[in-house]
Amino acid sequence: MEYTNKLNQYDPAVSEQEVAAAVEKARALAVKNECADVYKLCYSCIDITSLNVTDSVLQITEFTQKTVEFNQHFPDIPNVASICVYPNFVETVGLAIGDSGMAITSVAGGFPSSQTYTEVKMLEVAMAVENGADEVDIVLNVGQMLTGDYEPMANEVELLRREVGEETLLKVIIESGALKTPELIRKASLLSMFAGADFVKTSTGKISVAATPEAAVVMCQAIRDYYAQTGRKIGFKAAGGVRTPQDAALYYTIVEMILGAEWLTPALFRIGASSAANNLLTAIEGQEVKYY
């Protein structure tokens, strides 16, 4: 596919000033969404995440069991959408998750830098799926994106899409904090969608600038415009730096404002989080909760 030519079918990104104005509008609207019902929905959209250098089979098993047992402690709050781990722990999660119905998400494809051989990325995503991953989060090649090498970058995403298979959800991380400008963030989002992404995701959470409301606005506008041309709904995932209930409500509001209420479901809206889970539970329960 000639990806660069497809970009020409879409308008350029809006200006930084227009993005800032949209964020201010969302902040004003978000006040009404700082409530228990919205926090519960946001909680149900979490990919509860453990991506630490200290992870072990024992720690991931206990983490998974705690997640599976969540509704025994909080029966009125819908559980998280998935458990997100490194690929070598996918089987560990699968053994502990039982028939809970939660999805298993694996980061893969050279996460978090995407700096390895394409063949290694292909093998890693394939092994993650073979071991039981329902969803795979990959990182596009940010270096190629920054230097304008759009064709090889998008073609690699397409190769990984094929390797993952159509039955597995593919989220593509654009690392918006490294791309910085609305134009590059928009192009990376559109190229990811052209190449087969089911979701576009802000960040790995492994660099200094992670998810921002500004990036979310640009990415959701790209999703909206892609849907208008193709009729295909792509999900949005905010990850990295989403910590407070107010953060979650703001991203919820941006999705609602640009894409509409039909996107406010775990099928199309996700939050990559660890600390945010306890903070949302605290806001919902009205008292401090340290479940994780």
C-alpha cells in the first residue's frame, strides 16, 4: 500500500492554538463528568498494567488473582477490561485468569522502543498470541516517523497486523510525547489506522512525556475523520500519566466531545493504568482504597 498518498486524502492537522482551545473546552465540560457513574465506566475501560523490571511469575500470578477476585470485594463496580503484561507473562496470566472473561493484553514487537529487527518483532507478537494474548500493543518506529520514512514504518505495522491475525485486537502506540506536533501525531495516527490498527494509543509510559489532552484531541480527530471516510471505528487508548479520577474524566470527555457517546465503551475506549485504578476506586467509594 502507498501510505503517503493516502495521507493526502485527509486534511492536515489543526493548529496548536485550535488544539489548545479544544482542550480548554473539554476541561470545562469535564466538570460534569467528575462523578461516580463516569468513574465506574472509566474503571471498566482500564487495561490494568504491570510492566516492571521486577515482574516475576509469582508477582504476575498474584496480580492476576487479585484482579480476578475484584468483584468479590466491589460487586457494584464493573471490572477492568484487560490485564496488560510483557509477552513472557502472557501464559502466566492465562493460567491464573480462569474463565473470568477478562482479556489478556501483551505489549510486544520490541516494546517500548521498537528498536529491534522486524523479524524479531514478528516472532514476538506471534508468540504472544500463540501463548494466549487476546490483544497486542505494539510501538510504531518513532525514529522513522520523525524522519519522514512513512512507508517502511507503516509497512512494518501492516506486517505485524498480519502476524497478530484478525482475531486479535491490535493497538498501535504512536508515542505522542516524542512526536510533539499536531501534524506528526495526526499522521502517525492515520498511518497506524491505514496499516490495520484497531486502536491508536498515546504512549508507552516509558518516556518523560506520556499521554496529554492535546495529543488525545488530535488523535480523536484523526479517528473521527478516518471513520467518516471508511465507516470503520477505531478505538482510542490513553496511557502513561493517567493517574487521577479527574485525568480519567478529562480523557472520557475528549472522547465524548469529538467521537460521541458510542465510543464510550471498553470496545473503543481504554485507559492504560496502574495507580489510576486505586484513585478511581477511592473516588467511587468516597474513602481511601488501596486494592492494588
